[in-house]
Amino acid sequence: MKKPDIIFLIVFSFLLIPFLPFSFLSSFHKEFLYNESYWLITSFIKFSLLATTGEIIGLRIKTGNYFANGFGIIPRMLVWGFLGITIKIAFVLFATGIPIVTEKYFMINGTIESMNFKDIFQASQSGYGFKRILTAFFISLFINIFYAPVMMTFHKITDYHITKNGGTLKGFFNKINFIDSFNHINWDIHWGFVLKKTIPYFWIPMQTINFLVAPEFRVVIAAFLGIILGILLSVANVKK
């Protein structure tokens, strides 16, 4: 392990501490970090910090360095923060709407009621454990079919935009040429791996688990999963 790796691990450890369930942080968690009243701010913070960290780890895997010219850490944090807000909104929309669809149109009784429980443990105690798992699967399935591909493609477009403008904050606010950016996406990786493989084999199972927990924890879990995704994408790029 090299010196930069040790420094990164130390910084990353301190970054993780506020998100972990330590007793001395319980008031901070309850009053702010996991408080739904501050969802807009906290969703931005969780993804801007954690998902960007995943990209930094990915950069280390691809290039051997944690920083590179044109990488643009701050612009990437802004993009991930924005995406974190949209992810929170998507979670609420799909977690509310899909149970209605499955109960009304798929004729699966109990799906709405199963999501009224805080988590899988409360649902199981009331006899709705299996229905909660089934409902969580359908929520994850539809969110990964209708929302995830758009979000992931938008992220690739912003990736190219950031790199094209040298990773600078000023360049980030230049107008995005969506057609040019879209044409520069490596579709062999984006379709062949990101959409075709990570969605069915990683995101659908992981997000199914995510919708079994309490709503206030779903965004931060998704952000931690973003770290894993950054590593997966880097490995795929290296192999390519």
C-alpha cells in the first residue's frame, strides 16, 4: 500500500464516520442527517460526498492516481448532489405508486399495507413480511427500468461535459452540448455493462433490499452503493 492510499483511507474513514450509527451521533442523525424534513439538503450531501468518493476510487483503479487533470472533483460533486435529489424524489414516487399498481392492476393484495410498515421487521411481525419483500422487488424493478437508465445516461453526458471543459468549475457551467456528449458515450460499456448487466444483476437486487429498510436510510444506502458502482465501472473500463 502506497502513501497516497494510506492518506485516502484516513480521509475516507473520517468521511464515513458521520453516516455510521455511533451513539454520540444519534442526535445529529435524528435532527438532521436522517431527518426527512431536510431531505433536499441531506440528499445532496450524501450523494455529493459518497458517490463522488466512488468515482475517485474508480480513478485510482483506472489510472493509479486519486487525482487527474480534467477530472473535476467539485463539478462531479455538484452533479452527484443534483442526482441525489432526483433519486430521493424517484424513491418516494415509486415507493408510493408501485404498491398501488401491484395491488390494483396486478391483483396482489396487501402490497400497499406492507409499505406502511417502517421496515421488513415490523412488516414481518404483522404477517406482511413476504408481501413487503415482493413489493420491494417490484419497486426496485420499475425504478430500474424507468428511472435508472435515464439517470445513468445523464451522468455519462455530464462526465464528458466535465472532462471536455477541463474539469474546471467555470467550464462546468458552460452550456452542455447534449448531442455531442451523447455521441461520445462508450456504448459498448454503457449498454453492454452498465445498463445490461449492473441493472439486473446488481441494482435490482440491491435496491430490493434497500426498500426493505426505513425510508430515511434509503438515500444514504443508495449513495454507498454508488461507491460500489464506481468500482465496478472502473474495473469494466480497465478490462475494456
